[in-house]
Amino acid sequence: MRLVADSPAVAHIEESWPEFARDPRHVRLGLASDGVSPYSIKSSTYSTWPVALMNYNIPPWLATKKGFIILALIIPGPKQTTNFDVFLQPLVEELSQLWQGVSDVFDGRTHRIGRDRWFTLRGIMMWTMHDYPGYGIVFGFQTKGYCACPTCAVDLPYSWSYQLRKVVYMEFSTFLPLDHPFRGVGEDRNLDPPPVARTMDWWENTWMDVQDGRRQQDESGLRRWSILHQLPYWKHLQIHHLLDPMHIEANVVKSLIKHLFGEKDNVRSRRANEEFNVHPDTWMQINEDGSETMPSAPWVLRKEERKVLCQRISKIRFPTGFGSYLRKAFKTDKTTWPSDLKSHDFHILLQHALPTCLHGLATPQLREAVYDLSKLMRWVCSKEIHVSEIPQMEIFAAETLVKLERVLPPSFFDSQIHLLVHLVREISICGPVHSRWMYWLERYMKVIKDDVRQRARPEGSMAEGHLHREAMFFCSTILAQIDPTSPLLFQEADDAAEIPLKLIGAGTRRTLSLTELDQIHNFVLHNSVLMESWIEWYEEEKRTAAGSSRRRPAPFPHLREYMRNMQVQLVEKEAAGEDISQYPSIDEDLRILIRGPTTTATSYNQCWHNGRHFRVRHLDDKKLRTADCGVMGTWTQDFRSSGHDQNLERASMAYYGRLEEILEVDFLDFTQVLFSCRWYRSQIRGPRPTLQMDESGIQRIKTTQILPVGRLSDEPFCYPSLVEQCFYVECSHDVDWSFVIPYIPRERQFVGSDSSAAI
């Protein structure tokens, strides 16, 4: 699954209402809301709730842009969240009318494929997206106490802690299969069946005594029926309210770091360990004089370890647009965790920084649990979900939480930790999280907060600013499509067009060496579309020349020499009147390629390509804030399984390296931009592998093993379109190795599918 349109939730809607699915122009919406302080003051209790709609009919890289977000309403502050349904009532009425259909809607683009310009537009709101307190407000469900999970409902495993004065949620082995070894052995074996996910039918059949939208709260956790139940299709949807991975991930990392840095290590937490009969080596010890002593806890890092962890994180440099500059927050002499981090900072820390910087710190069991948690969230946040992996990841999520139970105290396990076990289930229903988590709403709330000019009327300022911005967006979109040579004609915009390569700077002219000329010419010939037929002919001639003899064959000319000779031979044969129809043709464009590039080229240090900023290595070595020289690519290569094997096998091999130079090569009639890279040796097998998977689940490579570049057979050059961007984090326990972390810009999504394993 790559898009929301691939999810079972959308398939369920299309099966339930086939007349709605018949026209793809019918709108599919998602509702999101969150509280925001319009004054940008943390101590302010004033809370305004913007309610926004996301349109899933357009590509996800456009749906999350501020110009395409629909600001449905603004719930004013300071304390109006208790009347949430009252403010939602006009929106629910409009959504009901949209479901029935809005006639005479004009469509100016799809008439070319046989559809009418005027049609009846219908729309459906598929789900809502909130943080967990907002989840409870919209759903009408309590998010604290004995029944704080609407998925588990009354089957939620919980325990009351008298020492902590709160409910803790543990016993995650309940979510594992009954024969799983993590359920224990003997009398300690957990025989409780896994909780069944509650559906809307279960809520309706169980709580029919709800009257007038409200009921008295009891152990069920349900306080009232949401006004969204007035939508005619609402109860038939497969899922209604979604958990937000962004807030869950941020809250989990905050709690984890507070326990690692000892901020939650107190007397009550130690006595809670004794209350639950866990971690006996951390219980309070009574001295001879009657005083109590707290022994060291294995989950609390020592002061030196905290300082080392902050130093390692401060040394990480991310590519442009990947994450914020963490060195400013993590100073080298700091031993406390910074408090001014954003949600995306916690996302980067859990998935990339902690797994690469935690080596040698804490206990092996704690590191293993943190590595598994990082691996789980990397899978949850991945842009491509394979359906075959979902059952295994559901078990892996429960296993990870069981491992956390074994190494962390009960004070760690609040409702946010419990929600991790349900994220995989929601992915199996709704698809990848990138179109339904709340990063886009957080960015948009920053925009509308900047619209507040009149502090006495913040909601009015937000509304006026949104209207002005919407009008300017529509006008600029129309003006961009007008043909300047003929103002009455509109240009057809191609939203899927690839972002062109943009070179930065003036560039420096230099002379290419003979080896570089031959390498560039050889690479361009092997990777040109015009050469496909000739490459097949060349390979066949090469195999024929080798023959079946065991003697070592004579050296066969390289492709560039072969093509030059063939060009001369074809001209001579044609002049002699011989038939050359069996040979592939050589047109004028191919003659330019065979002629080769000129001896001079323009060298650049930076460029932009497909939303990524590339910079050469010698500039990155100057310790700038970002690291943009990492490159990676996958190529097909012929290799032998061993030194004694005479048969060549062809397989795809991943290569990692750094960008050395950006060259604009001149072929007289056109120019071609090439990347000159320094590639590391990618050897997976053998006694001395240079590319392996670390215990943290992240790939690492030996950066001291570099492929040669001085021979004609070496290939340091490649097209910018053939490489992706990555960055390297030096291994703290082995300086010869570095972790490799791929970087895919936020704007890029997987649209096509060539795998049968993905829906």
C-alpha cells in the first residue's frame, strides 16, 4: 500500500456504495482539529480549535499544502471544547448535504476523456484525525482511567498503582498468540485471550441507553454520542476516528528520555516497582539507622553516559530539509535533555539518532528494546507498506512492548505507550500514515497563528487571513495557467512533471583527463536509450568472439571503440552497395553520442534535483550545518559467487558513496550533467564484509574501503536521476564504519506499483 486509495477502508466504501465509487470526482475527505494558542505563549490558557478538511482526491504531496487545505470552521477560545458538537453541527449539515449531492458543479478539465463538464458532486468524510485528548472530545470517550482505549474498551489490561496514584497499562503479552513464548511458562503463564477490537456495531448494541447524545459516564468509558453519528453513512464506515502517530511518537520519546535521564526516577517510582513485584534490585533499601536508599537503576544513564549521548547527537548532520539543527539544542557540555524540541525532532531522534548513538550506553537489554521500538516506528512511518508484513508486525509490536516491560518501570506505561500496539491495525485498514498524521495540520496552524494581527479578536484574524490567502492562491493558480502569448488560452499544467535539475553558482571550466573522457563516454553509451539495440548486438558479438574454448579469449574492444569502428564499417558497406539492414540503425543523435564529449567541462559545487540539495564532499568537510554529499544507488551487476565459479550471475547491488564533483559535459549539440562520486565497496558476503546490518536494524558500511577510479573499467560517473540521497552517521564504537540512512524528501511519494506484494 502506498496511498490512501489503496487501503481496505476506501475499498469498503466503494463496495458499500458502488454508485458513489462510479465517478472518481466524488470527494473523499478527512477531518482534523487541534488546539492552538493564538498568542504563541506557552503559559497562555487560551485555546482556539481550527477544524480543517483534507481532500484525498488530489495527490498527497498537494493535499497537505496550505492552498488545498479546507478550513471548515474555527472554534473560539478560551474554553469552548466542551461544546464541540454544537460548533460541528453546521459542518455536519453541510456534509450531509454533500453526501446527497450538489448539482450543477462545473468540471473544466475532465471533459477531454468523455465526462460531462456539469455533474452532481458527492462527498464522504472517511475519518477524523486528532491527538488523544481531541480523540476523546470528538468521539465522546474518556481517554484516562480504567477504560482509556476505545479499541480494547472493557478488555483493556490495566492496574491501579497506589504509589503512583494513576492507572498503568501493562500485560502486553495478552496481545500475543496463546502459544507465544513471551506469555511465560508454568503458573506465571498469561492465558488471557487477546482483546477484540471494538467496532461501531458493538458500541451501538451495547450502549443503547444513550439518550439525547449524552449518558452518565461509567466503566465503559463512553460519555456521549458524537454528533457525527447524524451523518447517514457514518456507522457503516470501517473505521471512524484515527490515532495520530505524530503525537504518540513524540509522547513516547519524551517519556523514554525522561526515564533514561532519571527525571522520573523518584521514591514513588521505586516503591511502585515493589508494588508490582518487578525489578527487585531497584527496590528501596532500608539502612541500619532507618533511612532509605535508592540503588542505581539499570534504565537510568550515568552522568557521563548522558553527556556522551548528547555529544553524539550534536555531531549528527542531516541533509537539507531532513530535520532541524540539533547541535544548537544538544550542546557538548550538556547532561540534561533539552526542553525546546518539536514533534519532528522526536521523530528524528527515535528513528535515527537514538539507534545510532546509544551504542555502549545503558544495558544490552535496554538497547535491544529501544532498537526494536525504533524499528517498529520506522515501519509504521514508512511510505510503502507490504500487506504480507502486517501480521508479523502486529506480533512484533506486542513483543517490543513486552521487552520494554522487562527493562522499564511501571511509571513508564501510560495510555500513550499502550496505543503503540494498535498502530499496525490502523495501517492495515487505512494504509500508510503520511496522509493521515497531523504534521500537515501543525504546519498549517503555524500559518494561521501568524495571521493574528488583532490580539483582541484572534479568531477573526485567522478567518480573514485564510480568506485572503485562499483568494491569492486561486488567482495565482489561474494566472500561472494563462498563456502569455495568448491571454485567452490556458496552458495545461502537468502536476506529475519531474522537478528539473538546477545548478547553483557560476561554475568553473576545467580540462578533463583522458581517463575521465573515456569513462564519461563509456558511461553515456551504456546508459543511453538510443543504444539499447546496439548494446544487445555488442553483447552478442562479445559472446560469439569468446566462443566455447577454454583458452582465454582475446581482449574485446570497449563499447566506444566498437561503435566507432562499426560506424566506419557501415559507411563503407553502404558505399560498396552491401545490405546493412540486419544491423541496428545509426541516426544523427546516435552519431553525436559516438563522437563523444569535448575535452572541457564545467564543474559545479551544488545543485538541486527532485527536491534534494546536493553539495560536493570538500564543502561538506568544512563542518557545515547540513550534510548533502551522500549518494546511493542500485545497479545491476554481473558477479561470481566464489573465486572458483566460472558462471556469471546478474543481480541488483546497492552502492553508497559521496559526491565529489558535479560536471556539465559538452557534446557540442547538447550538454549533460553528471555526478562524479567516490563509491564505497559493497561486499555483503565473505570473511571481511564491508556492508552489513547493525544490531540496531540500520545498515552500516565501511568507509575506509573505496573503489578505485583511475582505470577505464571504473565507473565513478552517473546521472543525477540514477542516485538517491543519503547521509552518514559515524559509528561511535568503530570509527571505520558509518551508518547509512536514506533520505526521501517529503514531497516524493510512491505512485506506481510493480510488486504483487503491495496493494
